[in-house]
Amino acid sequence: MMNKREIKILGTAVLLMFGCLRVSADEILVESGVLREALAGQQVFQIKGSENLNGEIRIISRQSEDIAISFEKTARTSSKSESARFLELIDFKLDIRDDRAILRILSPSQAPWQGSNYGVTVEVLVNLPEKMRIIGKAKFLKFMVEGPFQGVELESTYSPLDIRRIYGPVEAVTTNGDITLHVIKGKLDIETQNGGIFASDIVVPSGYALFQATNGPIKLINIKGPMEAYTTHSAIEATDIDASDGSVVLRTTYGDINVDNIIGELICETSYSPIVIKRTEINHGHSKIQTSHASVIAEFSEISNCNLYISTEYSNVDLKFPANISAEFIAGLESGGRIHTRSINLIPTVLSRTRLEAVAGDGESRIEVYIGGIGDITIVSQ
């Protein structure tokens, strides 16, 4: 049984607990609005976003000659009056200029919700004519663009970008967020830091596609045209890439490289990670497959009119070529291991335990394979 002092202490604790709950209770306030303007030949839609608002901007196409924007702003604070005050500090302005329409998302440069536990967000839906080109810059805001549109330039930080059905050049830059691209016809320049890049169904009619990431994976599917992909400490996957008479360049560090069904000149470079190549046709140029302290496994459906260099250190190289290959072969081991050939018609000119020089067919292409340190080289035909 508690004495009076214990009862008093318990009662005080209960009051403090309920007091804390009352102070920290959320008061959520939502305001919405609509902006609409007719266009008179403007071809560009530009967004100038805030630097201290979280949320999402979604841009979709419509068969119309006007711009329709709906927005919703939300504040979550400890009181309705404070939530209302925060919402008053956020505004949306739509201006029509000579060649463009400009949407400004306005908030104070030193907003009172910064550095607090309060939540202030905006959700924006933009409906645009298909003829428009999109230019956007914001911080903390996720962009989602779904055309058809005539081109996109987006710059963001701390947020992902999602871009689909664009028939024109695409430039996209962000940090700490993934970039997703789907159904694009145009030159691409894509970059993220601490995020991944995922691109599919891309056609590059001129120029090339450039994908750059740091500390994030890159996955590419069904790309027609020359392309380059760079990342660090992450894997690169490339499937169904047709560079024709151009190049496919894949470079990473400490990450696997996996490719399947590639056509063109091929550059694959990594370190301390394996490279796996399937169903690949190298038809020109100077291709290079290089890693270290990890294996190379490669299956080529065609090798013609090219130089191909393959190397690793202290691991194995397993190669499979078409039966009718025409190439000079040079294979070497630095200090130990073995060179194996099987089911391939080679005429050797130099043969030892650590070196093979041979010719298949007319020797049209040149293939060099080298292992630093100890490892096995296996060369077979399909």
C-alpha cells in the first residue's frame, strides 16, 4: 500500500506524462488550390522549386493548349495556428513569358520548420500539352514526368527522379536518390550520387547515352545506340544493348559486371569483382574486358573485324567462341596455371605451359588473354 508521498509523486508523473502527450500531439492542416493558364505558342515549362519543402511534383501530358496545375500543401505541427502560419509561408505562382510558362514554388529561405520535427510537404500535379519541353530544379522534391514530351532537364537533390515517354534529349541530375528512365528517344545525360540508375527501352538516334552514378547500381535493358555507364562500389547490368557500329562502355570498381546480348565494341572494367558476358557480338573496334582478383566468364556469338583484350589477376578466364571464328590468339600466364583449349580449330605457332600463340581460320581478328599471377585460361568453341 502506497503512502501519501508515493501517491503524490505518482500523480505528478501522470500529469507530466499527459502534459507531454498534449504538447506533442499533431495538428495537421491541409490547403489545396488550382492554377490554370492558356498558352500562346510557348514550348517550355519551367519549375523553380523551393529548397526546404518535401513532397512530389508529378507532370503528365494532356491533349490541350492550356496548363492546369493542382496543388496541395500540408503542415503537421503542435497547433492549428502554427500549421496555418506555416502554410501561409508557402505559395505557388504561374507566369507566362515569351517562350515559356514558369511555375514558382515559394517558401522562405530560412523557413521556421527547418531543423524541427514538424512536417511540411507539397504535392503538385501538372497537366501540360504534349509539345512541351520540361525544365525543373528543386531540392527534396521527387519529380515524376510522364509524357509524351519533347525533352526534359531536371536537377534535384535528396530525391528520386522518374522520367517516362520522352521524345527528345533528357538531362537529369540528383543526389541521394535513384533515377528511373523508361521509353526515351533522344540523347541522355544522367547522373546521381548515392543512388542507382534504372533505364529501359531507350533509343539514341544521335550522340550517345551517358549514365553516371556513385555508390549505386546501374541496370540497363533494351538500349539502341552507343552508351557509357560508370559507377563505383556497385554492380552494372546491361541486357539487350545494340550499339551497332558504336561502343558500349561499362566501368565500375568493386562491383560485378553482367552483360547479355550486346552488339558493338565492348569495354568492361572493374576490380575485385567478376565479369560475366553472354551472347555478345563484337563487330569492330578495340574491345577490353578487365578485372582483378576475380574471374572472367564470356560467351561470344560473333567476333569479327576487331581487337579483343581480356585480363585478370590471380583468377580464371573461361571463354567460348563461335566454331567459325577467324582470329589470332595470344594467351599468357604470368607465373603459373594452365591454358586449356577444347573443340576449337587452332593452329599453334607458340605453345608452352604458360603461353599460347595460335591462329583460327584466316586470323581476321586479334584476341589477347592475360592473367597476372596464377590462374587458368580455358578457350572452347560452341
